[in-house]
Amino acid sequence: MEINNQQIEGIIDEFLYDNPNSYSTEEHELDYTDKLQIILSESIQALSFVTTIEEEFDFELDDDEIDLEFFSSVDTIVNRVQNHLAVEG
């Protein structure tokens, strides 16, 4: 399964839209690195985002795969998901 940046960006946007307490309309101009930092700012929200990614692509990350670097960029998320799916596939 090929994963691309647009898919992850869509998940980020949908996740933030569904969690309005952490995301105001003024922040729609933020880039995706900033949006990931908003998600990371609350640990429960960060775990919920990881669960969203896992459910979307039907796999499970190991605890040691979920670190601060995971939230550093869309590219990092895409690479980790693709690597994980390649190992499972």
C-alpha cells in the first residue's frame, strides 16, 4: 500500500477539525509541522492521533515507534507508516 503526504495531511486536518478544543479557526493558516505540534501538545490527543493513523491504515505501531520524532513532520509519519506496512506486508 502506497501512502502519500496528502493522505496524512487529510487525516491531520480531519483530526483537528474533530477536536476543536485544540484548534481554532485562526490556526487554519498553519503549516503541517505546526499542526502536528498542536496535536502533540496534549498527550491524550497525541495518542488519539496515533490511533487514528493505525485505524486508517489497519496496522499497529509498537510503543517504541511512537516518539517525538514521529510528530516532527508529515514525511516522517509517511515513512514510518510505509516502513511498518512493508514489514507486515
